[in-house]
Amino acid sequence: MLKRRSGAAVAAVLLAAGCGTQAVRVEPPEVDEATAEVCAEFVAALPDTLMDAERATVRPESELTAAWGDPPIGVRCGVPRPSALAPDSLLQEVNGVPWLPLPADDPTMYVAVGHIAYVELTVPSAHGPPAAALTALSTAVEEHIPALPEGEL
């Protein structure tokens, strides 16, 4: 069983894949068919490069996950609603998308909320401030994942 951090599962482990290529382990969330369709479209639209890191091969293969670089920047679409999300949670809004930083005091994970699928972004501190990743993912969230009705997170 993978350890959970702040209510969201993160499993990005660099694996040797031979021939100088890298594969990153990112556990896909369990989702229903409708969420899987939305998330597959979202993940397919993500860039080949994020924060100057190249997109990596993800294992197990999944249309719900993506990763870049070493240490890996990881994305999982369709994760469960974060247990830390409350009406008074401090959210960071990036290009119209609200993100819940986890942990709140020194975040390395962000969960996009306010859309029909929650998107988890993990940015190891070795990559520096996550602003570029949040901006790129916010654009993709806005374009591919419908918003929840006003006032819902």
C-alpha cells in the first residue's frame, strides 16, 4: 500500500528502464468511466516539457497520469476529493483554477479543485517554485475539465 500524504496518494518513483530512458511509477487513481474520459483528454493535452523537464514514460501505463524529469514532477487526474479541503481552506488561484496546497505550510503537492475531476500535481522542491507547472496545468484544466457549479469545490 502506498503512503498517503495530506490525504492524497503520491507515488512517483524513478525506475531504471534501460537504454538511458526513464520510466516513472505513478499510481493511477480509481475513477468512473465519465471521469476517465475527461482525464484522458486532459492528460493527452499536457506538454512534452514542464519546468524544463522532459515528459517521462509512466508505469503502469495509464491515461490518468503523467510525469516529467528526475526527480519526477507527477500528475494524477481523477484523485479523490482531498480530506484537507474545507470551506475555509486557503486556495491559490492560478489562471482561474483554485489549487489546494498540501501541506499548507510548505507545499510540494497541489490539488486543482472546483472542477468535475480533481487533479493532483506533485513538484519536488529540487525543481524550484512550482509557478510554471501550476500555470501550464491550470490552462489545461480550464480547457479540458468542466467546472463544478458555482460555489462547489
